[in-house]
Amino acid sequence: MTKEERTLETIRLLKERYPDALCSLTYEQPYQLMIAARLSAQCTDARVNIVTKTLFVQYPTLEAFAGADLSELEEAVKPCGFYRTKAKSIKEMAQRLLSVYGGKIPDTMDELLTLPGIGRKTANLLLGDVYGKPAVVADTHFIRITGRLGLTEHTVPQKVEADLRKLLPPAESSDLCHRMVLFGRDICRARKPRCGDCPLRHFCPSAAQA
């Protein structure tokens, strides 16, 4: 199979297995997704969801985050790790959103990357989930799985994103990223992948070597 054929078959099979392509971060407002995504760096989504359940009550608006006492915000996000850096960037991104963008999440990559603490991974997540734009969220699951499938030889997120943009139908890209998170937790794990139970095993180069 060519890379293009493997890509399309992966999309088809993961769509069957995980029909609901939902973000695993819990949020109600777009800015909350931005904050949750910032907290998720080097932290599990499950832990982030526990923290944001109370965080979004403590700080119910974007203005509340912008005006937050930094030490109190640090304490609130401490369970997510790297709390000083994350709290500072969350406060600053809230301030910039309000002062430059009127409190609305920008809808372009270039503008999103001007927000403190926002990299391409989070920017793609926001573009896909908030605006429904074609997006490739190159997180650890996506990088690992696309590498095992032989769809990319790279491990640097931006290079993986570039490789997969050439292969993915734009309308499917964002949903596939969500499905790969579920698939990565369920089957294609970092350690001891369950290749015998994998629906992609008949065309996965890594499964043939297992």
C-alpha cells in the first residue's frame, strides 16, 4: 500500500472504531480550551480536567484570568506541573486576548502564535475545534502512530505536521487527530502496543515487525 492508501484506510477504520471524534479536554468556552490545552503540556488530559473543573469556577471569565493574582493562579494550576510558567502564560494570554482581539480567539495560525504559551499544537487544536478548519495536532500520540504506520520519518512535531498535511484530506484531519489520541491510549500504546488487537495491523509496518 502507498502512504496515501494507508492514510485513507487508517481514517476509515478509526472512524468506525471511534465514531465520536471529541476532544478529551473538557471546556465550554473557546478560551477555556486554550487554557486547558496550555495546562496539558507534559500533563495528562485526565489531570487537567480535574484541575479545570474547579479552576473555571474560581475564574469564571476571561477577565478573571487576566486580572488574577499570579501567586493564587499558580496555586490553582500547581497539580498540572510547571505551574509558574503555565500560570504566567495563562494570565498574559488572557490579557492579550482582551487587549488585542476583544476577547475572541483568533482564527489564524499566525495570530494564535502571538499569544503567550501557544505553540503550533495548541493553535491547530483551536483552529480545528473552535473554527472547524483543517488542522493537524501533532501531539505525542499522533507522532508515535503516524511514525509506526510509516507515514512520516520525522519526530519533530512541525515536520510531522507538514508530512501529514500532504496526505490527509483537509476535512478529515482534525477529527483523525482526536481519534488517534483515543487509539493511542487504547491500542497503539507507547509501551507494549496491542498489535494483536489492532484494526490497522494488516497494513502497519510496525505490526509486521512485532
